Amino acid sequence: MKNVLLIPDSFKGTMSSQEICSIMERQILGHYPDAVVTSIPVADGGEGSVDAFLAAAQGGGVKKEVTVQGPFGAPMKSFYGIIDGGRTAVIEMAACAGLPLVGDSPDPCRTTTYGAGELIRCALDSGCSKIIMGLGGSCTNDGGCGAAAALGAVFTDKAGEPFVPTGGTLKDIARIDLSGVDKRLSSVELVTMCDIDNPLYGENGAAYIFGPQKGADADTVRFLDAGLRNLAAIVREGLGVDAASMPGAGAAGGMGYGMKVFLGSRLQMGIETVLDTVGFDSLLQKADFVFTGEGKIDTQSLRGKVVIGVARRAVRSGVPVIAVVGDIGDGIEAVYGEGVSAVFSINRVAVDYHAARPRAKSDLALTMDTILRFSKICSSRS
């Protein structure tokens, strides 16, 4: 075990990807002091994504602090990251439209993504040629209209008056004019990290699925959904774009939809974005092993999230992939056909989540110790 790549997802609510990498690296170096260990913390698009990208960037990066509009329109201190020698900007919409920012007063009828658009504009001003927007943990339901307005889109009501739509005023949109959208976007690669496949509206859409966690009761959910339907109708009729059923359109209160139809972004699975950004395929050429993992591996993992995304890349280079996870669900055998070499659970004493959570870090360390001890035995006998 000479060259090892670490690229685990976070164990939600238990350990961040960076914490997991640190524990894994410490155990590996304890058994193989001369090993070269490369840590790639995984960002899922939500809170902490910028820091994860900065930590994973092999050439380093910098966090830029700026002032933009917060979820209720008031100025606030926010940030974005610049990596890849200044060529790539990483933005998490949670940095200006995240659920924690509304505290005890969530209101998806009033919150806006305007600040996220301002962050994109800041990245353009910095001269970046690629912008990654992370969706996740939002408090909004405005279909990305706020972000589009910050970049020059004009929304007008039936009286012809311009306004910046929020979730509660999507129903008032009568016309959309994109002629003033920042022209620099056409020469920039814009990628949106999106790991869900919900449509814009309907029972599986943004309002119904995610509205309640943002403070919407049953009546408000129906009201928000009607607004999203109106937005989609105006876009379809006025702009000739029908993307409401696009997988990921409902992400972050419809931000996935807005990034696509207003700004021309490409929606991509988060792990694919991370792997491309850090040059994972090149790193594999020198790797002997890859350690990955997630809180629970189950049949949903086969949709292509972190473990499977990593394995599909690694198998092409013939590099073994070991998944160290919090728990293992039934029916996961298909992961081996995707390139996973072995799966280990850190739940050493078979307890439920609440009992396992406080001991997760020590259990991860002990599980890694077991794997590495076995590895040394195999190496000595080969």
C-alpha cells in the first residue's frame, strides 16, 4: 500500500468528509509510514462545499469574502472559493440562501436566491472561466428567479412592472426578458451540482417535497406549487423552453430549473463534478488503493452517488476500491459489479444510529485498523 486516495462522502450528522479523511490517513500512516496519502474531501453542494473544494484542491485555493443579499434581501457577508489557479470558482448557494440563515423565521414565500446570482457575478468579475454552483440546504422556493434577476433577467407582472420574484410572487410573473442577462455567462462553463432528480412542480416537486422543511404548511405548499407551475408556463410560452420535468429541476426550491433555463447551466451529479475538478482520473494513474464511503450504502447508492461514482472511474484504471460505510443495507451486491472491491461497516457492535453516532470516529479508526492489519498479512504472504 504505497499510494492511497481517500475520497469519502460525509456521514451525515456524524462526521464530515474532511474528518473521515483525517482519521483514515492517520491509521494508514500508522501501518504504512512511507505511504503517499491524497485526501479529497467530497462536497455535496450544501453548506461546507466551498471549504471541501478548497481542501481537495491539489494546487490550493482561496476563499473570497464579499457582501451580497441574504435570504430576506438584507446585505450580509458571504463568500465563494477560487481554485485551479484562479480559473474555477466554487459557490454554495447555502452561503447566502441557506436554511440556517433564516433562524426561527423560515418563510419560503419571501426568501430569495438573489445573493446567489450576485456571487456568480463576483466570480465573473474575478475572471473565472468555470463556475461551479452547489445546490443544497436552501431556504428558498423562487425557482432561481432571484439569482437570474441579479444577473440581468427582468421579470414583469401583468401591469408591465418589473419585480424580483420570490416563492410567494411567482404567480405574478407575466413576462420574462433575458436579453439583459450578463453576456459573460456565454463564454463561461457553468456547472450546477445536483444529486436529486425531482421535477420542478407536482407531488414530487420542489414545494411538496422540500417546502415543509423550509417552513411551509400544507396550504403554503399548494400555493408555492401553483407559483412554480406559473413560472414554468411563462418560460414555456415566452422562452420556448420546457424543462419542468427535467431531473433536478426541483432542487433547492427550483434553483436547478432556474440555473438551466435562465443561465444555461449544465446540471451534474456532485461526485462527477468533484472528480472532474480535482483531476481524479490522473490521480488514479499512481494509486494503489482508493478508500471511499458514505453514511449508509444501500440500493439508492447505485444511482451514482459518491461510492459508485468513484468506483466507476477507478475500475477503468484497475484500482481497487474499498468502501468504509456507517451501515450496510440489504441488496447491495450490485455495487461489486460497479467496481467496488469490498465494503466494510464501522458499526462494530450492531447498534442503532443514535447509539452509533457518538462512537463513530473511534469505530472508524478501529475499522480502518482492522482492514490495514489484514492488508499487511496479505502483502506479507504474496
